[in-house]
Amino acid sequence: MDLLRHLSYFAAVAEHRHFGDAAASLGITQPPLSQGIQRLERQWGVRLFERNARKVQITDVGVALLAGTHEVLRQADDLGDLASIWTSPRRVRLGLAGDLDGVVVKLVRALVAEGLHVDPTIGGTVDLIERLKDGELDAVVVCHPTVVDGVWAGPVTVMQTCLIGSAPGTGTIALSTVGLPFVVAPRRDHPSVHDQFIDALRRHGHDGSVIEAASALERDAIVAAGGGVRLTLDPTIGRPIREQPLPIRVRTVLPVESNRRPEVDYDKVLGAIDEGLPR
Amino acid sequence: MSTVAQQLRSRARDAGVQAWVCASRLGGPPAHVGLDPDDAVPMASLYKLPLAYFWADQVELGLIDFHDRIALRRTGRAPGPTGISALQDDVDISHRDLVRLMISLSDNAAAEELLTRLGLGPLAAWLDQTQVQSTSVRRGTVESWQIVAQQTGGGPAAMAPGRLADIDSDVETSEYDAALASATSAADMCRLLAGLWESSGAAHEVVRDAMRHQAWRHRIGSGFPHDDVLIAGKTGTLGRLRHEVAVVEYPHEVPIAVAVLTSSARAEIHQPAVDLAIGELARLAVRGLRLPR
């Protein structure tokens, strides 16, 4: 029997508790769905559902087998995804550090302009590098400094920043006059970057207080509410900071050569990323 | 409940360092813990410890009298911030006092003098016949910094530390490569400490006493802020590399050797947060090994 197909029927009925709805969700009619469930029950020698006049109820056995069923279906999906990587060689699974708001779109566009298909993932620097090492990603653009053992790490690009959320105006602002905390990504995402940032704040006259918020949207909202200030890489929406004490430093990290996929043109990826970063 | 290795890995991640740790009880039923304890790591000034241990063995074999005097001229002296390196004029000193300075102050001038007298070759042969498979002393501090200077734009060795501390780039040097620099492993360091602590010569006691009087206690010692706990330690620092190896002696307990080797993501010269993390890594490694004597 086609076990995967029958498992997907089982999962659909368990989810919808209604044969008609389950059939609709699978894009089939009800009779083959009912037959499929019966065939599975006969194959396993168990009853998965109690069918009475009003509703479909999953049995204890059904509940016990459902987790395993979802697991098998999920793994089949993953296998499919993996297979599709091999069929679309220009597909680049790209990781981008979550504190690079303002740069992400440019980077992805630069890669697309080179004819690459990009599967973008946003995450914390340390986690993205772990995922790269695990083979889940092909290239990541992350903040420096961070531990880069077991990977190839490119040169550091230093990008100047401007300040959003301080007193209105367009002129250069001195850090020592900023009384609000800085709204930043969680420390956990990149402990070294975080600690170095606070040290730099204090060195240049800010008291070093920060508010951690997990998403760029959340950080924007806090700044908009007047709860803090933040850095931006976009000079058109922020004020320059005197002495430029808070640059964002990034590097592209790739797997070590022996772990790279032959289908990916890593040189092209590196070149496109370099093009896409503001200076 | 996480394992010690998991706790160590998690603390290292939090501190922004890659860490290699080994702790081993020097007595009682054998017990040890570690995090990548067998990986080869460039050792920075930790080489002064096997050098001192080799010296002590030579003394106990009757090949050196540790009362013998050594003259260190003021010219051609190895540079450094401490000990004879920091002095301006000629010095006349005994062998054992030289070792005292090399270990308790990480005195570069003292180390260069001893390394020249004992020889890299004989040191390597001595290391070969100990249990330490991953330890190679390839050069002294002076040559190390000269290499770093050459590889980072040339000029005098004094420029090298500043170059490694550049936060806007990832400065590379072969002195960060365990295959090319003097290197050791955390487990090897614990083995050396175990051997040193078992040795019964007067010269070995000179080395142990020097370690007990290391002039700073901010690394491993920061994990044991107790006035009655002795930390007999030796630090090693070069650029991103911040290490310490020590024997921790709680009163009336079996001594425990602990080695914490780290490489930090940040390049700055002053990193108190890493020093504190080293203390905590040592504390996490040691606590499960404590045993009353």
C-alpha cells in the first residue's frame, strides 16, 4: 500500500474530525478517504477512529499512533526539500543576522540580480553559524565579533551607522547627550557583539543602558514610542553620531571548503553580498 | 540536568569564547571532567611551565645547581611588562630566583635566558618522554612576537600586540595555529601539573611555590574568591588567547588540577569579562571533583 498517502489521510481526519472536511483539505472526495482509512486500520489491525452518527472520534490507539505519523510525514517532507536542493543548483540557503535591518533587502536583491535563488533565514548570529555548521544553510551574513571556529569567515566590513529616536534634527549628535537607552537585539543572539557595543557606549559617554527586543519590528515600535533610540544603516532616516563610535561590523561566513556543496557558486555569492552591503 | 561539558560549553558561548577545559583530581579515585580537553591549542606563555618543570628535573639530576648565579646584561634583553624585562640595568640572579620570576611574574627575560640555557631541543626530548602527546614548544616569547609583527605588516615586535587588538578586522597569524605555534591541550596541562605535584625534589617545590605566588588572581582565581583556597597558577596570553592552568588547593582536600584555554571572539587587549568567565569555567569543572583528604 502507499503508506505515506494513507498516513496523510489519517493525519487529515485526526485534524479535522470530519471526513468531508478532511477530504476537501486533501483535494480528494470522501469515498477514497474512507477506504484509505479502512485499509490502514486493516493493515495495522487497529481501530483509529470511532465513527458514530454525529462525529468522528479518534481512539486511544489513534492518539498513540498520531505523533509517529506526523513524524514520518515531516521527515518525508524534509527529504523532499533536500531532494529539491539538488534539482535547483542555483538555490542559496542564506542566513542573515536579525540586527541587519535595513541591509537585508539590499543583500537579497543583490543575490537575486546575480541569478541566484535565495532562501532567506533571519536569526541570531551565533545560531546562524551553528546552523551553517549543521549543513542547514549555505552562507550566512553575521555581525563581528563572533566565534568562528570550524567555518570559513570572510573579511570584516565596517559600516557606519546613524541614530534614530533622539531629539529631532538632522545634525550630528554626540553620544553623551543621548539620555535614552539603546534598543538592541537580544544579547543571546550575539554575546560578544552585545558586550562590545555596551563598552563602546560607555567609552563615548552614554551610560550603556540597553533594552533587548527580539524583532526589528518590536525595536521600531519601542523607538517610535519614545522608549529608546536605535542605530540604522540608512543615513536618510537617522542622525550621524559624532566620532562614529558605533559601527556595525559584518562578515560572510561559509562552510569550510570540504563541507561546501558543488552546486553553489560561493564566489558569486560572496561577490553579490559584497555588492549589496552599504559602505 | 546538563552534563559538566554542556555547562562549560554554555558558559563559554555566553562569554564569547571558544574554550578547552580539563580538570583532574590529584589523588583519591581518579576523576576528571573536560570540554574538548584533547584538542591542540596554541599555548602562548604557558610554555614557561613545562620549561620550569624540565629545569627542576635537570636540577634533581644534578645537572644544574640552582644556587648558581646568572648575569643578564641590560642590552639584548627580552622585552615585557614584568620582572627583569621591565628593568633598565644589568642583573645578577640565582637560577632558582630566575625561575621564580619566570613563573610568578611571567618574566620574558627570565624565560628567554632559561630557554637559551636549557635548549629547545632538550626540552622537546624531555616532553617526548612525558605523557603529553599534544604539547610542542616551538619557540619562546620573543620569537613569537617577532613572527606576529612580520605577519601583520612588519616593523618591531612591540607593534604586534596592538595589531592583534584591531577590532575592525580579523587579524590572522600563525601564532594562532596549533600546528605552527607552540601548542598544548587542556588534558596535557593537567598531566604536567599532576607530574609536577607528585615530584619530590627541592627544585620542584621552587616551581610549585612560584605558582602559588603568581602575582595575579583575576582568572582562575576569580572563580575561587576564598582567602583559604590556594591557587597555584600560570597564565598565558597572546592576542585572543587567554589561558590559565592551576592547581586548586582547598584546605584538607585533595588538590585538583584545572586547565582553561580560551580563544575570544573579541580582539581587545583588556577583557575582564573573559578573565571572569575563565574563573567560572574553572569553578564549574572543579566542583564535582572535590574530595576530603
